[in-house]
Amino acid sequence: MRALLVQHACSHDREHNLRQSLAGIAQAASQGATLVLLQELHTSLYFCVREDVAAFDLAEPVPGPTTDTLAAAAAEHGVVIVGSVFERRAPGVYHNTAVVLDRDGRLAGRYRKAHIPDDPGYSEKFYFTPGDTGFEPVDTAVGRLGVLVCWDQWFPEAARLMALAGADLLLYPTAIGFDPADDEDEQQRQLDAWITVQRGHAIANGLPLLACNRVGEESGNVFWGNSFACGPQGEMLARANGAQTETLVVDIDRARSEAVRRVWPFLRDRRIDAYGELVRRLRD
């Protein structure tokens, strides 16, 4: 399977941002890709830098304008698209939602971000209600997609539950970057940690993994790009640059997951009888 990740900077102009996504989708089709992964909140600037009630005006329903646009592109080009929406579910209830459009334009499913950060420059708890969709893969023409979102990528439990539910791939739309005040060594440690933990999810679950991140400076955050794809042993298949728009094309051998799991049977050897305390916050 060939996939394409659309990494780009965003602006205040929603239509400009969408045009970048649509251009990437068209390029995917022209290069034989059947799956397109877009970055987190790709229709706007990353508004969570600060708490501002006016930013709620960016939210929209699902289905809604963004899903309609992506659905039309999916049907036109015959590709599966994983996009991102600031979802307005009800007054006062908003989600950071990944949407999956099948290649016929059908809304195949959605995933609402479960882990919500609250860090300097990432005030997401002000905006997003924790997701309630559970960790359920979305069935599509290209397989069962285990779609998670950004901060979810640090939690092995989320990836494992997607794998246990039969996901064929793990996908992470993302918006993450550096604090410019950090020195170069700290910035590199953070980037390395981000890549390493996700490669670990791929290895632990015997699944390919795709992560699509944005680039550009926005209100003090410098998003670090480096969108990438790795295989079920964590092998790096493709990696984008750290500062510029790039469409990253990657070929994924779907049969490798079966082969790897036969020799590294982590799911077989799990001691499910011994993990009960994992549902506790701490073992005091």
C-alpha cells in the first residue's frame, strides 16, 4: 500500500490551508497512493497556544464543511483520507476529532482525541472535551485504521488497545513543536523522544505507524515537522524535513506485520492475568 503524508505550515486563511491539503490529496492520487494522512487541525492555526473564547467560533459539526470538502476529494481521487476537525458537538462540548473518509466519499468513522494536554503553549483542556469514541479502528477500503491524535502518541495503552481491536495501521495526525527558549540539545532530546516512543508503539504491536506533523512558527511555538512512517519493527520507511512543506510518500508492505508477529509474538505472551493494577493511577 502506498500512503502520502501532507506536512505544511498553516495560516489564518482557512481556504488557503484547505487548498494545501487538497493539493496533497491530488498529488497522492497522481503518485498511486491510496491513503492520505493530514496533520492535526490542518484548516487553521494552532489556536490552543492561549485561552481565547473567540477561538470556539472555529469549531464545526461532523459531518460539516471540512468533512464535506474532504469527502468530495476522496471520491474524486479514489483515496482514503484521514483528516482533522475542531468538532462542535453541542454548546460547550467540543472535541479534537480525526475523521476518516473512505475512497467513495463516505464518512467511515471518527476518533475523538482521548488524552488532552495542558502545557505551556498547548492549552487544549480549555477547548477539548476528552474523547468518548474509545480505541476502535475504522474499517476502510485500505484496511482497519487505528487513528489516534497527537498527545495520544505518548501513551502505549492507546496504541495497544487499537492493536488488540485489530488495527492494521497506527496513524497520528499531530501538531507538536519546540519552545524556542529551549536550547538546541533539549530541542533535539524532545524530537528524538517523540520519534522513539512512536517507533516503540510500532514494535510492541507489530504494526506500521504513520505520524503527520505541521511545520512553521505560530505565536511562539515552532512546529518541528519530521513527519514519518515506520514499519512493524520500528524501521524508518520515510521521514520529512523539519521546517518546510513536504508531501511524504511511503510504501508499506502490509504482509510484514503477519511475518513479524510470528517471530515476535508479543500479543501471545502478554500476561493478561497479571496486569489488573494498570487501571490504577499509581500503586501507592
